[in-house]
Amino acid sequence: MDNKKNTLTTGFGIPVGNDQNSLTAGENGPVLMQDVHLLDKLSHFDRERIPERVVHAKGAGAGGYFEVTSDVSKYTKANFLSEVGKKTEVFVRFSTVGGEKGSADAARDPRGFAVKFYTEEGNYDMTGNNTPVFFIRDPLKFPDFIHTQKRHPATNCKDANMFWDFLSLTPESIHQVTILFSDRGTPASYRHMNGYSSHTYKWYNEDGDYYWVKYHFKTDQGIKNLTGKEAEKLSGSDPDHATRDLYESIQNGDYPTWTLQMQIMTPEEAENYRFDITDITKVWPHEDFPPIDIGKLVLNRNPENYFAEVEQAAFSPANLVPGIGISPDKMLQARVFSYHDTHIHRLGPNYNLIPVNRPKNSPENSYQRDGFMRVDDNGGSGPNYWPNSFNGPEPNESVLEPPFEVSGMAARTEYTHPNDDFVQPGNLYRDVMDDEAKQHLVKNIISHLSGAIERIQLRQAAIFYKADSDYGTKVAEGLGLDINTVEELANMSHEERVNATS
Ligand code: NDP
């Protein structure tokens, strides 16, 4: 903060003579309505809070840049990725998901990892998480899923029955649940975790060839996690630990960096692959699609003002640049609507004009006009319709995404490989986790699932068992459940298991 003397004004720039004593009738008399400075100050204060994000409410952010380190021009014509050494300014926001704006940074929860690239072709947002998969793969389930992570309608407390009832009725969640309850569910800080697009995206090149891709921002600080105990303690003693850690490390010149790696797949490979490569509950195994280094993300600038930049930052997977498109991933298809929609609710229809959201390297040149908080020249005296013959901006066909084929019957159908749901979480438990990681996972699950009623515990334990019998057995033992019942439930179809435990 600057200590130099300068004159205080009202919100309208009028000098203020006294900011300690309200205008009263007589020395200790009632306050007068004509104290316009008091009224202005109070009425603005009354409106200081904007709606908090329904998800990802608690977050921290920083600015920096992205630098290309490998030539990927054969895969995408995105200008910001066009040559090695090219740098693009970014703003990044990290967050927890389920808690309110004042909740603890150490909560067991996925972490948001959203990157805004201020490219010369407009803003490109990569809105990922620190997990490569998600709990559900159909957006119709999303509001229900989030309700179960929030507060009980009657008690207004978090509720283990809601949480596990939904997840055990939605077995596609098992992969993400396994990651969430591993120590990766409580990262030591925002600097010590990876960021994944989770979704499959499309890249297309100048010739119109396209590829399916997944983004992996790998932390150069190394993965560091908290144990369940450490996270619980920190939640009480220092609920803002990750927010402060990010700010202080940048302030001290210890800039966090991530290496961007891509997994890239041709349409032919996707066609013949053993599962649907747009299913967000699955990863692409590294062995089949080795990630390749393509760039570096560096955070070297703290926000001057938290509200102006971090709270008002608005990311959307719909913000794509030429060369990058979306895949048929059903969750992604819904997110391209929902993010924009929620920002309009939270920040108003002109949120793209707020400095942190403004396309600063490719100024807006559209026919959008008016609306609350239109704070620029609103298009001046230029035409506000298209087509026009007054030299208004015109579409440029060269930026169109190449046409792509769609086929099939319109229907409400499941993803086509549901039986694979247990393969990858099973591999994660068996092949990736060492004994200590497995112990922590099981302990973390037991400590949370023990808060649910027995029939829900049985249903969920059966799902762990389906992923791996040792995994399910250890959870069942820790909860004191009858292991034969768990095994029986695991061998049932989903419908039978639901009937037997409802
Ligand atoms: P690999 O052995 O090649 O990859 C295993 C990866 O697992 C590691 O590279 C690391 O990902 C990640 N990992 C390590 N510990 C944990 C943990 N406690 N929780 C979550 N992830 C962890 O095998 P595959 O590619 O065949 O994947 C095997 C399993 O690993 C998957 O089923 C999935 O659960 C998990 N995984 C896979 C990723 C992928 O994109 N293939 C990404 C992340 C997890 P990282 O290098 O990204 O840190």
C-alpha cells in the first residue's frame, strides 16, 4: 500500500471532508438523511458480495506466461502454439470444488486448475482439475452429484449418507473416488499438484486434419500430498494455507512452473480403441499414448487485488481458439453452456469486459451491445447489426472448424463400455499404489464412509471389491462389514445390488 497523502473521495470523485463522524442533528443527535457520503458508503457496502460460484467457490490465482517448447504445428493451427519459444500471457486460478468461499484449502476434494491464455486470436481457457478423470460422465447427473457434496437440506451439515448413497448408486464414479481418497485428494499446496484437461479435446491443423488430445500440466515442484490426518489438522489451524503458499512463493521469487504434456491420438486410433476415448471416467494409458512435452507454464505475478482478478476471473471451456475444438464428451458439451451461463448470473452479461477476462491481445470486435455494466464505448457509433455496408467487422471463413461427421439415432443412451468402469481403478490400486498409498487410501475411505448407514456402506464396499477384491476386503474389514455379503453384492448386476441394499 502507498502511504502518500491523497484526498479521499466518494464513489463519484467528490472530495470527502470527514470520514469518522456521521452528519447528525445536534452533537449526539440522530443521523441526517442528507449525509450522502454515509448513504453512498453503506449502500455500496451492502452490495459488496456477489453470488459465489456454485462450485469452485474458494480459490487462489496468479498471472504468468506459457512458452511453447516443441513444434506442434502439425497437430494444431492454434496461433499461440505455432512456434517454439512463443510466449503467451496467462492467468491461472486454482480452487477446491464443493466448499463455500470461506472453506478450508486442505479439504478432501478435487482441485480446479483453470488457465486463461490471452492469445492473439482471443482468450483460450483450459478449465481442468488436478485429477485426470471425473465422477460422472453424463451432465444430467451433475446438479444431483454436486448437491450430495454440499449440505443436507435439513441439518445444513455435510452428510456422509448423501455423499455415499449417490456414489454407490453411480458406479462410474469409482475411478475418481479412488483418486480422491488417495493422498492426491489432499494436495500439499496448489504448486504441488498436476492439472489435467480430463476431457478429450480436438486439435486440427491448417490442412483440416484432426487429432484427439488430452492435456497434462505436470508440476515441476513434484507431487506433494497431505495425509488425511495432516489435512484435517491444517483445515482447522490454517484454512487458507494453499492460498498463502501460492502468494508467498511468488512474492519470494520462487515461481511455480508446470510442464505441459499432451497425449495425442488419431481418429483411426480412437475408432479402434477398446473403450470410448471421450468417456471422462477413463484415462488414456501412458503406454498406449505416451505424453509428449510441449510447453512450460510459469506463474510469476501475484494479483494486485484479489476481488478484481481472482474473484472476477471467469473461465469457460467454450472459449476456444481456431485449431482447438471440443469432443463429443457429453460432460464437456454441457460445460460449454454452463460455465458461460453461471458467469452471466454471477458477474453480468458483460463479464468479458472486466479487465481480467478481457481478450487483451485480440480486442473484442462484435455486434454485442448494451446490457448491465457495459463499461466501454459500447461499439460507439458503429453499426450494431450484421450484415451491414458500413465497414463493420465481418466473419472470416478461414477460422471455421473443419466440418465433422455425426451419425446415429437421437436417444438417451449410456456410454457403450460400462463394464470397463472397474478396470482402471483396479489397475491404479494394484499396479500404481505402493503398500503405504493403499493403506492411506483405505484409511481415508473408512474414516469417511463410517459416517454412512450400513446398507450404503455395503453397497459401496461391493463397488470397491469389484475394482479389486483386496481393496474391497480391506474397506469391508475396516468398517466391520460381513465380507461374504460384500462379495455377494459385488457379484450382482448393478440393478440387483441396488435392490438388495435399498
Ligand atoms: P502408468 O503406470 O503409466 O501411470 C500411472 C500414473 O498414475 C502415474 O504416471 C501418475 O500420473 C499416476 N499416479 C501415481 N500415483 C497416483 C495416485 N495415488 N492417484 C492417482 N494417480 C496416481 O499407467 P497408466 O497410464 O496405465 O495408468 C494406470 C492408472 O494410473 C490409471 O488407471 C489411472 O488411475 C492412473 N493415472 C493415469 C494417468 C494417465 O493419464 N494415464 C494420469 C494419472 C493417473 P501422473 O504422471 O499424471 O502424475
